[in-house]
Amino acid sequence: MFTITSSKEYYAKLRVNLSDLQKIADAQITMYDTGFEQKNYTTLTNLLTAYSGVLSFAFMAPTAVDVSGTIAGIVATIGSGLPTLEYLVKEGHWQLSRAIIWFKANPQYDMIEINLPFIQYTDATHNESIRFVEAVGDNSWGITAVHVPGSSGWQLEG
């Protein structure tokens, strides 16, 4: 079972297209609804298989089974910190949704490099980690570069 040995908060950049960003947001709200709220880990595993392409790079857990087991371990061991984590995960989804709205309003780009706030939990005993996009304030994300379809490079954003 995943047991938290440490946690940290940080920003990290991800390069994503709109489809990947939507999958990250959908996976995170699925983790919140089915994992944290309902605590239905079998259903969570089944639902997360649709997002297997983003689990590794976005959440640091390579499979849906890993995510479900890790969330089950966190829920079982985090104690009084669970409501705070649930809040951060839910609000992180809202921030991802706002980034998706921005991306849809700017169809001239096919990819973005986005700097997202994460909260990460580690089980050093089993050498496992998972992270979730969190919200540290309104528009806590930032786009650092954009890519135009057909171009060979990235344009830095101010």
C-alpha cells in the first residue's frame, strides 16, 4: 500500500496539445470524483484506462492500476489532510479547465508549453510518486511557449 513519506509543491512545464490537456483535466476530475469522493477504486481503474496516454507524464503514475492503488493508499493514510488534498485536486481541475478555454480561444496554436502547479506525494519505501495539478490562486498556471502548426519551433510567451 502506498504510504506517504514526503510531499512537495512545485511548478513544472508540460508541452501538450489540446487533446492531451483535456485528457489531463478529465483524468484529474475522475480521480477526484471516483477516487477521493466515492472511494471506488475498481471503477476508477476502469475509467482511467481511457487516459493511459497522459498518466505517466502528467501524474507520474504509469498505469491506471498504479493511480488507483496510490489514491487508495493516500486516502487510507493521509488522515486529517484529506479534505485539503481533495480541495487542491478539485481546484486544480478548474485551473486546467481555464487553460483549456484559453487554448480553444487561440486555435492558431497546436501545442502549448504550460507551467502548472503540482502537489506531489512520495512513498520512498516503494519508490513511487504521484502528483496532482493544484490551484494556488486564480490563473495559477502560465503559458510559457506556443507552437504554430507547420512551424519548426516554439515561440516564447511574455
